[in-house]
Amino acid sequence: MTSRFNPSRRTVLAMGGAGAVALASRAWAQSKDPIKIGIATDLTGIAAAYANSQINGLRQAIDEINAAGGLLGREVALVVRDSQAKPDLGVSHARDLITSEKVSLLIGPVSSGVALGISNLAKQNKVPVIMTAPNTPRLAMELFHPYFFSVVPSGLMESRAIAAAIGKKARSFGFIGADYEASHQGLAYFKPWLKKVNPGAEVTVESFPKLGEPDHTSYITQLMSARPEVVFSYLWGADLVGFVKQAKPYGFFDRTIFASMFFFDDLRALGADMPDGIVGQMRAPFFALEGARMEEFTKNYRAKFNEYPADWAIMSYEAMQIFALASTKAGTVDSDPVVGAIEAIQYDGLRGQISFRKEDHQANVPSFIGTSVPDPAYPFKVFGSMSRIPAEEIWPSIEEVEASRRA
């Protein structure tokens, strides 16, 4: 497996001073200032691999745009800052991107906590911000503003999607998620949708290990003792990988259906340790997305970065292409015309046709759910027979969105 932290990126980051990066072509006329895209994301800490994939996806899109003549006849440059998963630092960097770098677009970070502050700053300064990783529903619901857009299914949508996929498989369900806001929210969104899908179903056991828990033994035995037919997991990253590796020797996955959100990074980290038969939900599984555009993107991405594209890369690539298309239609990168163009956009993306709901600027992106299987084409397990759950079946109604803003 290749490392996500390749030397070329370290070199680029080192060039920026205080973490800033300008990825620019030198072939452009000096008389034209570049159009700057800013991202303050979590390059240090637990989400570093995800953040680097975000940047790779943006670089891929920007390189393609510049190779085709730029945007509105101008070069596009990417300016990167490291928020270190710290909300205050993320806001400080985003403020500098807006006031000093004069960026025309902000791309959100990985952390939802950092994203809340950056989104509010974008609102204050009337700068468009597109989220490609954080998905707390609060961003699109009670904290919505006209300059916010998201190409990520919200946490509410994802919990409903998994309930729809597994709800009829059993009557007794368990839950495990790290003891922080997102997990508690995820369970709260899951329970009523489970009842809607299967009125006789019950969540009979709930486990909340601390975030970053290294030893899941007590939680594994707690779940196994309760004997739920299905366990819904809200674990992610190292917590999810650690749980799967530790639970496998107990025969955990032979006794219950395990359903969880997975990212490509998790599949790669688990490799052959990934059990068959796990129900996995993904945001943008490159191995399951079909079509000539996806094939070309994957080919070019692998040639450039020597790795397969993670979910974060695909979503960030789409976000950049959406901004470019909207700016072209608007004939400017000025904020208000671009916002109007994004609201009206119909973008033929890697995940399919993408548009935004005017009431909350949530993209109509699907959730993908399948079952883990080996594939001789890859050195890791993938999810086979993936179903595509449309956003329109799981996103909050307009009435729910409006009610959240009155609360």
C-alpha cells in the first residue's frame, strides 16, 4: 500500500509558510490575478488522511481546469491551511484566507466542530463555502445561510439510510459509537426511522466507548451478551478499525450482522482482516461508481497520486467542478451570482446528477450500502451488490428543516 503522505505534498506544504499553499501554474500571464480557492482543513491529527485526500481531489480538479484554459480565462490556485482539528484555529485560518488571500470559495474541513465556525465566518463575509466532509445536520438546518452548500449526505440522512437498509433484517438491534455528540445524534436519528421501517424493532443495547478507545474488549462482550441480531456502528477511523480487528477473534461477526459507515481509508487499513458479510455504508465508493467519467477520474488520480481515490477526494473534486461550472454560467466569481448559479445547477458528477435543494443547499447525493466481499482486483475487501439510496428518500422534509430553525 502506498502512503497518503507523499513527498510531493510535503514539499508543497513546506513552501507555503504558516501552512499556506498556492498551487499555481507559472504559464499564465502576469497581468491576470489567479482565482483563489481556500481550504482550512485538519492536516494534523486523527483526520489527517481524510484531509490530504480532500486536497488531492481539489488538486485533481484544479489541474484539469487550468489545463483546459483556466476559469473565466484566469488561473485557479489552491491555498491550504492546517486547522489541526481545532475550531478556533480553523476560523482564524479561514478569516485570513478571506481577508488576506481574497479567496473566492472556501472548502470546508473534515471536522464538523471546525466546520461550524468556518460556515459562520463565510456567512459574515458573504463567501461561498462548500462542505465535502463534515456532515452535522445543524449546518444545513438551524445554522443554514445562503452561502453554505454541502455535497455530503448529512448525519441524519446516513442514519436513516442504514435504518432503511437493515431495519427489516431483525427485531433486536445493538448500537456502538464513540461517546460524543455525533454518535448520540446518529442513534437519535436512527431510532425513529427504524420504527418507521420495522415497528416491532427495538434497540436493546447501547455502548459508548470514549473517542479513541484503544481496548474495545468490554464493549464487545457487552454487545455479545445482549445478543442483538444486528449491531449498528457509528464508529469511524482508528476506532472502527480497532473494533473490527479486536472483535473478529471472538466470533463477533459470525453471531450478529454488523452495519457501519466505512470509508476507503478503513478498507485499506483493514485489508484481509476485514470480515466478509459486513454491511457497509459509503459516501463515494470508487469501486462501485460506474461510467466513463469515473473510470477516467480514477485512472488520472492513480497516475497523479499513486493511490485509489478515497470518498473525500471524489467529493472535493465534485465540489470544485461545481464551483467552476457555476462561475462559468454566472460569468463571474462574485459571491451572489455564483450562489444563484449553484442553486440552479444540474451537474453531471462522478456520483451521478447533482443538484441542490434551495431551502437548505443540501446536494441530492445518495448513500451507498453493500456487503463486504473479497475482490481479486484489489488488495482489500470491497462492498458488493451496493444499493443506492436516493437523497429524496431520506433527507429531512422542508417542514423538518423549517421547524429546526424555529426551535
